[in-house]
Amino acid sequence: MRVGVAVAIGVVCAGYAARNLIFGTSVPVYVAVVEDLTQSVVASGQVITPRRVAIAAESTGRVVRIPVEEGQRVTRGQVLIEQDQTDELAALAQAKAAVSQAEAKLAQLDALTLPAAEQALKQAEANVKQAQQQYQRTKDLVAKNFVSQAQLDDVQRNLDVATSQLRAAQLQVETNRPTGSDYRLAKTALGQANATLQVAQARFDQTVLRAPADGILIGRNVEPGDVAEAGKQLMLLAPDGETQLVVQIDEKNLAQLELGEKALASADAYPERRFPAEVVYVNPGIDPLRGSVEVKLKVPDPPDYLRQDMTVSVDIAVGKRAHTVVVPTDAIHDAGSAQPWVLVVRDGRATRQPVKVGLRGDGRSEVLDGVVAGDALIPATSVMVQAGQRVRGAPVGLAAH
């Protein structure tokens, strides 16, 4: 019984060997096709904004209130941090009082002092006129010997006093007019008071830190009760603006990169949601430690889920070819060398065929010479198949893409 089974197995094996010998070994093959091909450079990186704004206090003070949270969207002018304002409020009140006092002084000159000086001037002018008339009458009487010279001297003295009073009244009016020294001094005092008020207001305003632009708070290093030192970063703001992606590309792909090339990107947190991007910057320098070049891409219409520093994957389309011969990359032997080749099934045998490779992308490669559409290619992973061996191809199609 056992002998019979062994004989049967031997007959089957012999038949299988004879079949392979006559018709060839069955091997899976890819079929070259004509279709469009896009070559991409794949890289990973982060989401960035073109700039970041450090929020810092201009003066040292204790923080009393923080009405915002890290990660919150803020608008320009929104309060971010409030410091203790006790001293600043006192200085501000004092400065406002000084301004009110200076304004009152100036108003007094306009409403009271100048009108009073003008009335005094009119009175002095009348007194001088009367003294002059009296002097003239007395002088005529002295000439006729009706009165003594002593009386004329008294009248002359009265006229001199009236003239002096007139001059003083004139000076008082002049100094209180807008062009006069007293008025100018009052205006100068008001200007100084206003300047002091501006300084006090500025110091008060410095105790309230506001958002300089619309954006998102991506960092916070302060809590209520902390003493915020002048110049020390307390928060970090990512202002609204053009969203960019920064990636590191292997330097061997540098020659394929050009400004304006289109790309598709996806955040690692949302891999199924892809969005368009465009190359806008290629760093002229190379990172010698990583052998890479920094590339920036703008995102014209960023999805709402993108966040600062998110990790992203990017496919940059560096080449396109329409209606070209395409084969799976794993059908090409020595694909990275100067002399790539394939095993083509021709006349029932595996035939070594040198090829010229063009674009590569998405697990497929363009063949510029050596293969035509419809050729059956033996995968490079079929190491047991040798050139010249009789084979029978079992098509498995083109690699998935």
C-alpha cells in the first residue's frame, strides 16, 4: 500500500517537473501599461506661522489678573494680563489734578486778570489826561503870576505819578494778553502738566498688556500673583496670517524642487483629510548633520483644525508625465544604479532587458526605453527566476496606486 502511494506521488512530481520543463515555471508578472504618472517627494514637518510675537511687560509689577487661556483665539487690543495699578493710579490722579490747575490758571487770565488789567489801563489813561490838563492850567497861572512855582511843582509831580501808573497798567495788560509773558508762562505750565499726565497715563497703560494683533496664544509662562519682570516673555502669540508648512527634504531631491510646485499635505492627527499647499521657499543652505534642505510651503486655504507646530506629511509633485509607459518600481532591478534592468517574458523565457527609467512616484516608475505597453515583467523579488529560464507568466496587474 505504502509503495503504491509513493509511486503515485513520484508520478505526479515527475509530471509536474516535465510540465515545467516543457511549458515553463509559472511566475507572477506585472503588465506594463500606458497612463499618467506623477513623481512626488515625500517629507514631514510642522505647521508654522510666518512670525510669532512675544508678550512681555514693560515695567516690573505683580500680576493680578489673566483673563485668557493658552490656546485661546484673541483679537487686537484684547486684555491679556493686568498688573497691580495702585501706584500708577495715584500718579495718574495727581497728574490730572495738575492739568486741571493749569487750565484754571489759564482760564483765570482770560476771564478775570486780563479784563481787570484792561479796566485799570483805562483808569490810568483817564488819570493821566486829567493830570495833564491840571498841569497846563497851573502852568498858565504861574506865567501870569497868579500862583506860585511850588504849586506847579506839585502838579508836575501828580502828572509824573499818573504817567507811571499808566505805564504799569499798560505792562499789566500786555503781559496778560496771549502774546504776553504771564500768559505764555501759564500755557507752558499747562503743557508741562499735560506732558506729566501723558507719562502717568503711559505708565498706567503699561500695567495692562493687550494683544498686538489677532491670533492664537500658543504659550503662557505666568500666573496671577507672579511678579512679572520688565522684558521677560510672559506669553507667545501666533498672529493671524499666511499659514506655512516647514519640512526637511533629503538633499538628493534638491534638483527636483522648484518654487511654485504643488503639493498635498495632511496633518498626522487627521491623515485622511488632505489639503493643497505650494512651495514658496527653498533654503539655499544644506543642513550638514541631516543632509537635508529646509523647504517652506504656503497653505492658501488652511483647514480649521490646523494648529501651530502640528506635525504634517507633505507630498510635493516634482514631475508629471501624461500617457507614458509605467511599471511597478519593484519590477526594476538595480533601480538606483546607472544600469537598471528588468526580466521580461519573451517567447516563454525570462529575458534580461536593460531599461531607461524616467519619473518615479507612488510605487511606480516610468520606463523611457526597453519596455513597451503590454510587456510582462517578472518582479525583482522573484529571485529563483534566472534570465533564460522558461517561464509562464501569471499577470497580477500594475502595482496599486
